[in-house]
Amino acid sequence: TRSTRPQRMLKAVQKKATKGDPESVISAIDYFCKHSEWAMNVGDEKGSILDSVVTEVNPSTVLELGTYCGYSTVRIARLLSPGTKFITLEFNPANVTIARQIIAYAGLQDKVTVVEGSSGDLIPQMKERFGITTFDFIFLDHWKDRYLPDIKLFEECGLLRKGSVLLADNVICPGAPEYLEYVRNSPRYESRYYPAHLEYTKVEDGLEKSVFLE
Ligand SMILES: O=C(NCCNC(=O)c1cc(-c2ccc(F)cc2)cc(O)c1O)c1cc(O)ncn1
Ligand SMILES: [Mg+2]
């Protein structure tokens, strides 16, 4: 049967990238998406903004929602200090399999734990299952209609501390209007919009960075 796009992406990484070299894995995926098949990775333009926020925060605990094929997982993991706890959640088991192979090809398998399941089920388990008290940095890139319920879940589960940074992809395209309204109007967050474009296109999109205040 016909291969899937994530499988073809993995093949492109194995063909073009250098094992153990995260930069070459990132470049191979961007090349694949620009010249072969579009895919919903955060991409190079928004990826550079992600890099700068991760570097600025220099987090000790990181959570990513929506691993997909592991592109942003590799972008984040390559910047983390040794000993950082990094967890990424993915709903789709086929994507988990591909992401683990792409992350391992980059040599970053010891820096991140890929967990299969839905964010709504897994977020309340973070403390007991992974020994997390609070997250310093959270990257939201999963189902856009889960952004708002999940940020409320973070608050309810006591997973945010003063200064926790949340960075949300796709707040314009496909869009997360209820999430934007919430973080921009809540007195508990300081929010800033980073304009960019939908990965590998000229369509308007951007990232919203929100800092938890108490
Ligand atoms: O995480 C799950 N899906 C990917 C979420 N991400 C996206 O949907 C996404 C979509 C787009 C996008 C933009 C324009 C367009 F025309 C088509 C797609 C871009 C992005 O940058 C994304 O991040 C998921 C799956 C599932 O079955 N159950 C639970 N979660
Ligand atoms: Mg995205």
C-alpha cells in the first residue's frame, strides 16, 4: 500500500541528513516540505522565532503538545541544557513511530520523552507519571480547538508558575480565536504576537507568546 507523508519525510531525512546532526535533520525536512510535499511542521520562519524564545527562557522543564513528525521537537531539544526534562505528547500512534525515528536520527533521543495519548488525558498525569511540578516552557501545536481547554487544564492542575512561558503555533492559520481572546484578555497573562507566515507558504500566520503572571 502507498506510504504515508510522514514515512516519506523520514525517508528523506535518512537519505539527506547526517546521523547525529540536528541541523541537517531540520534542513532535510524543510527541503522536503519546500520541494516535495508540504507538511504541517512549524517550519523555518516560525522555527527561528521558536528557537529565540526557547533560548531566552532556557527552561528546565518543557512540554510540547503535538509532536507530529518531531521537527519542532528536534528544534527545541537541540537548544536545551543537559538535565532538562522535555516531554512531547502526540495523539496519533503512526506519528509517534515516525517522530521517535526522526528524533533518534538527530541523536536527541535521550533529551526528550515522546508520549502517546491525548493532551486532555495526559496533562493531569504529568505530576504523578513524570515527576513534574511546573513547566517553564510549553509549545502548543496540536489540535487548535484544544489550546483553550488545555491552558485551563494547566491552571487547574497547578502546572504553571510565575513566569511560565506558553508559545502557541497557528493562532491565525488554521487559527485559535478563543485561545487568543482568553490569553489577551486575562489579567493572569502577558501576551505578545509574533507575525510570520504559515510554514512554507506566503499565507499569514504567527505565534502567540503568553507569560503566566501568578
Ligand atoms: O495534533 C494533531 N494534529 C496536528 C495539529 N496541527 C495542525 O492541525 C496544524 C495544521 C496546519 C494546517 C494549516 C493550513 C492548512 F491548510 C492545513 C493544515 C498547520 C499547522 O502548523 C498545524 O500545527 C492531532 C491529530 C489528531 O488526530 N488528534 C489530535 N491531535
Ligand atoms: Mg503548527
